[in-house]
Amino acid sequence: MTRVLVTGGEGRLGRPTVAWLRDRGHDVVAVDRRADATDTLVADLTDPAQAAAVVARVRPDAIVHLAAIAVPFSAPEPTIFAVNTSMAFNVCQAGLNAGVDAVVVASSPTLAGYGNPNGWTPRYLPLDEDHPPAPWHAYGLSKVVLEETVRAFARAAGDRTHFSAVRPCYVITPEEWQGAPTQQGHTVRERLEDPALSAVALFNYVDARDAAALFEALVAGGRAVASGEVFYATAPDALAIRPLAELLPRFHPGTAATAASLTGDRPAFSADKANRLLGWRARHTWRSELTDPPTSVADDRPATTAPNV
């Protein structure tokens, strides 16, 4: 049995991750800045002393760090950057100091830079972990710093603690497949029927259980790969009815050439690295989870300008 500390355990991704790990026999302790569940610890992880105290109290074998301001522009830009980067540093430092075996940190695909109002042209599609980041807001920038923090701690730790990062795509929880609103307030079906709603995230998505399975793979077998590695967690298809070769140029001018190969249901992000190195593959798709999926799109309205994961 592995004892796992999950930060941000009360969040949209945190709750399904805690449930997933517990269902698979792990001893899980959640921590958040506030708690609804009676067994969730409360701490402000922007405070190094509190981060260290939580890790010392729990004495975990592994940490899955999900705590963050999770939506771009949902707080002042300096706050988002300061909170996200300081928490990541403090948790990594506390894990290393305590001799934790593995620390897995949640990053974001938004660091690729899509949604930039001044334009965005990817070097290639689908995006993978080697594509250069091009953040244009504090949230995306904080995730670039977070990944560099993970790499720095990996170099400093050697074999003592294994560090890794995961970029979960637009997270959909089990209840959202049943009609509960997603992070932006729309249902999954509405996001499929109106492509403008999903275009802001390049039609990416991942079931929360699949993301949790990747966290577990890194907790349990992460040492099979080099410390400091980064992985995309994304569904094997796009959250769209029409091919992205048609949709992406409509909503993201400048992508026509690179999107031309995204025919059928091919997504804009690749999880080949996680599959190749860890044997991970997303198992839940909108086609398998929606009981009554739509078969046509609504219209050709442009995407909204607010970026999201």
C-alpha cells in the first residue's frame, strides 16, 4: 500500500483523483486550503512552513500536487503567478526534505500559448511535450515555471526523490458526463453542439479518472522513466463532431497548414509519450461516456476570447 498526499484534494480534479487512488488500495490523505470532507487537512501551501508541516505530519510515500488557482484570469495576474509558483516550489521542497519517494505535479496545456489575442501559430500539430511553450498570461507562465521547478528539483534530488509533471487537458468529471455543468458552466453536450465553446481549448479534454490513472502510474512506477519528465494527459480523440482539420482554422487563424493532418477524430494533443514510456492510455471518451451524443454542430460563431485548459 502506498501512502499518497493529494494537494488540492477538494478540487474538480482532486476529488476524482482521491477517489481513484483509494479505490485502488492506496492510503490517501487530502489537503486543501479549506475542507468539506472531514478527513481533509487544511493548510496554506503558499507558506513553506505549513507545506513542510503537512508533509511531516502525513509522512507520505508520494505526493500528487494539484493545488493551484486553476483557471486563467480567475484572479489578478500577479496573484495567479505567485500562488501557483510558490505552492509548487514549497511542495517540492517539502517532499525532497522529507525523503518522499515521488512527487507528481499538475501542469497545464495552456502553456503552449493558444488563445493569444495577437495570434498563435503552432510549429506542428498535434502538440506534444517537445513543442516550445509560448505563454501569454500569468496562468500559462506559472506552469512553465512549475515545470522548470520540477526539473530543478529532479537535478538536485538525484535518486532520492523522483519528480514529474502532468499536463491534464480540459478535465471532465464523471458527473459531467451525466449533464452536470463543466468548468465553464456548459454541459459536455453543449460543448459538442457549439464548437465555439471547445475551440478556446483546442477541443482538448481528459476524463478525470484517466488523469488520475496517469498520476497513479507515476506514483507507482515513475522511476521507470527519468526524473523531471513531463507528460500530456489527453483523450485519444477531440471533443468535437467535425474533424479538427476543418474546425481549428475556423477558430484559430494560422493553423490551417499544421491542422491539415487532424482528420477523423484526431486530437490536437498527443499522449504518445505517456503511452510509450508508462503504458498509459485514456480509456474514457465522449463517445463512450455520453448516452445520447449529438450528431451535428450548432453554427460557425467565433470562439470566445477567454482561454481555459
